[in-house]
Amino acid sequence: MATLYELAKVLRSKNSGPFELTIDVLFDNKEIYDRVKNSGQISAETICRLYRITGEQVRHLVFFDQALGVKITILRDISSGSAGDRDVYGAQQHAPLMNLIID
């Protein structure tokens, strides 16, 4: 077993406009990518649990085999730059995925 942080080459988040966050998970070899993809650990249910959001807030969860990557887009609780926003750029929002255990 390993964490997603240990397996991924890139694990990052950023704004996808003022109302959405995008999380990118990229791998540098097909075997690790396939291991993560086939584990079933990255799912809408997992994202909802880790980010404490509803299924309707998960806009996209796509595995890109050609790029050995996963793109997850979720709705932000409040728009970027609004009063109360703690991460204007959305650059720290990948953290809940870092310790996800992959079998």
C-alpha cells in the first residue's frame, strides 16, 4: 500500500474559473497509473467524503489514459476572492487527496 502522494508525479490544484477547483493527478508510468485507476479509490464518493461535498458538487472526474492522469473538478463553496475565501488561487486544495491509501 502507498499514499497517492507517494505514487503521483504531480498532485496539484488550481482554480477553474471563480466558482470551480480543478485537481490534477499525473503519473510518470503506466503501471502506477493503472494501479491507481484500477484500485477504485479515486471516485466521486471518495471526493465527496474527503472534501465534505455532495455528489452534485463533483462536476468532472475523468481518467485520461493517454496522459496518465486524472482530472477532478468540483464546485467551490464560495467564489474565489470573496470574503471568507481562504485560498484565492485554489492552490492548496489537493491536500485531502495526499494521504489517500491506494492498495
